Amino acid sequence: MLPVRVQLLLTAVAVAVTAADLSWLDANLVPNPGFESLAADTGLPEGWTVQASAGGGTAAASDGQVPLEGARAFRLEVTAAGAWIRASSARITVEGGAVYLFSVAFRQEGFNPTGGADTYAGVSSHPAVHWFDAAGQQVGGSTVVSRFPYGPCAWDLRDALERAPAQARSARILVTLSLDAKAQSGQAIASKLWLDAAQLRHYRPPPTPDWARGETARNVDGGIAENRLLSFFVGSDEQFHSRNGKWSRTTSDSAAERGVCLLAPAAVGQGMMAHSPYFPALPPGLYRLRVRARCGGQRLRRPDHGVGRAAAVPAHARAPGRGRGNLSRHRVGLHPP
Ligand SMILES: [Ca+2]
């Protein structure tokens, strides 16, 4: 059997959305999302519980020194090898099969001996959503949101659109900090993690505007005009090739809107090792990415790594949805409101 390759016939269409336009997001479901209210008995944020490894070397506290929003953040600490600590939200009622925006802001200290931004030295931290059925049994967890970096950082944000399993009726948000062992760095690195501005909101995708349905309007490659970005894959630019790795490469394809596409390599395992142009100046907001993908075993007529080799696309090849298998993706990036 020929190896399966995946081609992305990709057109990037994006529009930034301001906070006033968030009709596609329902109210925040997270109780005490900014960690502002404290329980009288523990002094810790109301609606949140803490689990930790036995044997000490962990701490949790409400912190009024460095909040991102309001007056307080939630701080977790680990100081001993093998220690871990986890903050869990109260149970949140959700709708099975629905899509939720999950986000949480974080700040970190410690993590590695050099201050590297993402240098693993045995300390790790990650957010998650756990889904539960009507009987309270866990039926799944988040699959999209990524870990926090293995390094100290100022306030940053992780977010993702997560789909609840069909049988899900409730959810919890969990954030874990762990100091796995001394093996990586030879020392137990005391580390702190602050949390603020958690969100879990029912996401109702806005309708696709007419301007995004047809061929993408030509703009300067990678250019940004005010809040609205109309662009397309700049596959002919060699800076977007990732060399010497299991990453996609650009290639010519007459079915692509602009005559070039990404070709994911065969047999890379789970996931699609594709990449896209970077737009580092994009403001936070909602971006809609239109993607056409084709899976198949046929070899391409001429893989192309060159610069400026994108061919003109015949008019008949420009019809949306052309090619076997099409899919679309919605991606969202938000700052806390
Ligand atoms: Ca806060």
C-alpha cells in the first residue's frame, strides 16, 4: 500500500473580532474564575479544591501581589522532588457534544536552572478539562489545549476549543504543577505557578460571511490591513519550509487556490505535521481558517521547494471544495475579557 500523504489546499482567511462582538461565546461557566472570592475556612479560592502528593513539598495560596486581573491570583508551588499539586474547579454543568472555549492565564517562576523559556528540567505544568457523565464517571478529557512552557514566564494564556463527549453532563477544570524528579537537572527546582482568568464558555460558531466563501481576495502576501486579514498561503516562500524534519513542505498543485499547497510527509504517526505562515503582528481575536485537505497515496507530479514557483491556477480548478475530502477548521485565540 502506498503511504498516505495529506495535502492541504489552504487559504487563510481571517478577521479579528473585538470583545464587543463575542455573540458566539456564551457566559463564562467557571465559578470564581478570577480567584477573587476566598473560602472563610481555608483562605483559598472558593469553588476550587487542591489535591497534592503525600509527603509535603507543595503549597497553595491566594496571592494578592501579582494578579493578572482583579486583586488576586491562585498560586501553586512545588519544592521537593516527586511532589505535585493540582487545582480543580467545582463541577460545571455542560451539554454533551457541545464545543467549549477553554482558557486560563498563567505565570511561572523556577522550572529550570538556566531560566530557559521552555527547557525541561523535571518541572512541568498543564491545564486540562475533564468531562463526566450523569453518574459522575469521567468520560474524557481535553485533547486540544497544550501544556504550559517548561520555564519561567510573565502572564500568558492557553486556550482551546474543546468538544464535550456526547455523554458528558459536567466538567471540571484542572491545572497541575509537578516536580517529577531530579533526574533531568540533578536538582529539585522549587517552582511556582499562578493562575487567573479561567474561562469555559459554550462556543457557537458564527456563520461564515459571504466574503469568506469565494476565492480569497488578493492582498500583499502576509500583509495585514487594520483588523481584517485577507491572505493566502505563501507557499512559494522558502522561509516557511521546515527542513530536515518530519514537517510538511510546499509543493505545486493545480487544484490549490493559489497553485501551491502543503504536503505532509507519510508515516509521521499521529497528527498532521503541517505548518503555516506566521503572522506575528496579528492582534488577539477570532480567526477563521479555511482549509481544504486531500488524503491519498498518489505521488505528486513534481514536488517543488523553489521560491516563486507558484503557478497560475486554471479557472476551473478554483471551485471551492475541489479535491477528494475537504474539511474546515475554526481556530480561536483570545485574551481574557
Ligand atoms: Ca484575579
